Amino acid sequence: MGARSFAVVMSLIALVGLLAWGLLSRGESLLEIGDAVPGTELAVLGDGERSGSLTDYEGKWVLVNVWASWCVPCRDEAPDLQRFYEKQRSPSFELVGVATQDAESDSLEFVEEFELDYPQFHDGSGEYAEELKTTGVPENFLFAPSGDLAFVQRGPISAECLNQTVAPLISAASFEDPPETCAV
């Protein structure tokens, strides 16, 4: 195994460890299905003079992807999220990225590299990620048009999860007991 492969493996092990520690340390304080979307104003990534909030999307299904440019699983899921957005984009659905604990210049490079064309906010300090009660990155939160949490995926989200779990929710297909997360 080369040095680069070893570094990637160690990074993944560290990420999994941090995610597990975060889940254990937060315990019951995690955002739960039915909780309201935090409405804090965030800077629009790349335009510090403009800001917005997830509450601006009330009335739509909103999938919030919390990510960072230094996160390997975030890099892995970015193309799937962009394809999902292109396929599902509609007046009743929005995908919103929240770059957290990341330098704005690095976040902008990430957006450009993966040609992400959905709205992006910048949470450089990580305070908003704390309001979402994240345990690490990446994490994805689907908020219903009412502004209440309908689904959460802690850790990377796959194309399969997006298509088999998120898509039916946003297309108004009803589940008697919708899954709260997908297998990683």
C-alpha cells in the first residue's frame, strides 16, 4: 500500500471514529424527526454580503447537505447529489449545501470542482452545524414543506438512498412508516 492509499485509509478510519464518537457523545440531543429546521441566517458561499436561511425555503422539500472540502466522503457523495438535484429540481424541491468548518476559498474550489449548481451557504465556524446537531460531515437532512425534519442521513448518502428513499418522499409518495436513515 502506497503512502497516499495509507493516508486515505487512515482518514476514513479517523472519520468513522469521529462519527461514532459524535453519535455517542451527543446521545439524545440529536435533531429528531419532526423537529423544526433551525432558521439562523448564513452567508451565501462566495458572496459574504448576502445571506439566507433554510426557512427561506418553507413550502418546499429541502435536502440540506452539510459538507466540507477536506472530507473524503463528501467528495464521494458530491457527484451523486448533483445528479439527484438535476433530476429532481422542481418548484417543490431544493437541495442546499452548507459548507461547514471550512475556509471559504476551499469551499468555492470544491463547488467548482464538482460543478455544483445548487444553492450553497457558508458556516465557517461550524455554529450552524451545531444547531443541526451534526455529528460530523457529511450529513444530510430532508425537511418537509412544513419545515419539520422528515429524514436524516448521518454519514455519506448514496445514489441508491437518494433514489429509493428521498425521491419518493419529495414526490409526495407516502410511507406508513418512512425510514429515518439509509444503511451506509
